[in-house]
Amino acid sequence: MRMTNVLKILIFKILDVYMGIDVSLIYEMTVPALVVDKSIELTYIDTLIPFRKNIVKYNNPMALIINDEYKKNGIIIDMPLDIIELNIKSVKPLPFLIERCVHNAIWGTFIKGDDIVLLLDIFRFET
């Protein structure tokens, strides 16, 4: 039985920014070259979230195939760092001005050790 106040979050890092995605939204995680279904459109995460003019280097890219019943899409991230259980009460909202800049694709944040982790809403990306 899954507790409703706990999320399982997959954490990864792009440049120096920690991000998290709810594991229940991920259908499959695989190496991008192994995605054989050509109907699945793969998009690199740095094309969905602005990193200014920084060049993002993917050391170990992984494709997250989204658990969406209507279409098949995937987001390419760098190798995940961890999967953690997060109490929903630990999530803090974004300040309004920052939220408007990311088009609601980041729905909250939480603190993990000394780091701030941004929680992504992968259905709000235009993939």
C-alpha cells in the first residue's frame, strides 16, 4: 500500500542544478540508443529548461520514457544519482516570479543535504 503523503523521486543533476521527477510518471528508463520505437520522441532536458548559454555535457545520458496513455515521449537526462522517498510536506513552492519564468514546469523544491532540488512536472514540458 502506497502512502499518499510520500513520493518516490528520481534525482539527477544537470550542470550544478539538482532536479527530481516523480518515479510514478516514468514508464521506463533506458539508454537512448536502445529506444527502438521510432514513435517515441526523445528530447534533451536542457532544451526544455533554459540553462542560459551554458553548454550541457551528458556523461551518461539516460532516456526517461514518460508514462502517458495518449502519446509516447521521452526526456534525456544525465545518469540518475538517487531515488528517494520524499514526504510531500517537505516540498516548498517556488516564488511566484521564478514560477512564471519556467512556465510551471517546476512545481516545487526541497532540501536534500546541502542541496536544493527542483521538482519537475514533466507533463508541462512541450515535448
